[in-house]
Amino acid sequence: MSYRFLPHTGDVAVELVAPDEAGLRAAGIDALRELLVGTSPVREVVERPIAPQGRDAGEQLVRFLEEALYLYDAEGFVPARGSAAGVLGEPFDPARHTPAGEVKAVTYHQAAVRRDAAGLHVTVVFDV
């Protein structure tokens, strides 16, 4: 599972690569966490369920990341990593977490999952 940030005008694009859809969700959470709290350590204290929604793998991934972003914005829940049922993380603690930036939304732009010999690939664009 991996991610890398790509040049993008005005927003932040990230390419996710993983062997399966669960791996894409995990890599997406890693990228989102970096955008939200940088390198602040985040513990896996609580699991928050996120039900799969969407017609295809790209839409399901975007909706999953949207829900994780909602948990951060509305409830102060910092994602540590993706899990089989949703996302693991902990409540925001200003003594341990430093906000790195604001993510307004996860977009559907370029969110088509492609498969090749290396696994699954998708580019996700975050509106910042």
C-alpha cells in the first residue's frame, strides 16, 4: 500500500496504489491523515464504522474518504488507519496533534480505479 502526492493546480492530488480495495482505503486514510495533522502520531484507540456506498470502486473510495473527513471535521476524530469495518483513530488532542491544513472535500475528479500487474491504482483529488 502506498501513496504519493502529485502536482495539481489549486488542490492536492494523490496517487494510491494497493493490491486490493481495502489497501486503497488504507492508503487514502494515510494521505488524508498527513494532510490533516502532518506527522503527528495518531493512536488506534477507537474504530468508527463506515458502510460501503457507491456504484463502483472509485465512488466507494471517495465516499469512504468523505466520511473519514466528516468524522474529523464534525467530531474531531483523527484517522489513524483504515480497517475492515471503517477507520481506526482517536479524538483530536491539541497536546499531541498539530493541524497541518484544511481539507474541504474529497472530489470525484480522476477517481477511476485502474488495475494492472502492480495492483490497483487511483488518483484522488482533495479540495484544500
